[in-house]
Amino acid sequence: MAKDFASLTNYQLEKVQLFDMFPHTSHYEVLTFLTLK
């Protein structure tokens, strides 16, 4: 995810929310809120 965000230089990260959609595993989903600079 850090590599993807690094390529979005025209955007600013405002909020991040993690979701545990797969209980009892090490996997999770991430929702990000980006705004145009």
C-alpha cells in the first residue's frame, strides 16, 4: 500500500480505517480517504 500511495503525489492522505473482514486470519482490508492537493 505504501508503494501505491507514493505514486499518488497529487493527493493527501486524510484518514485510514482498517476492517477485519476475515476474522481469525492475518488479513485485513484498508479504506483510505484521499483529497486532491
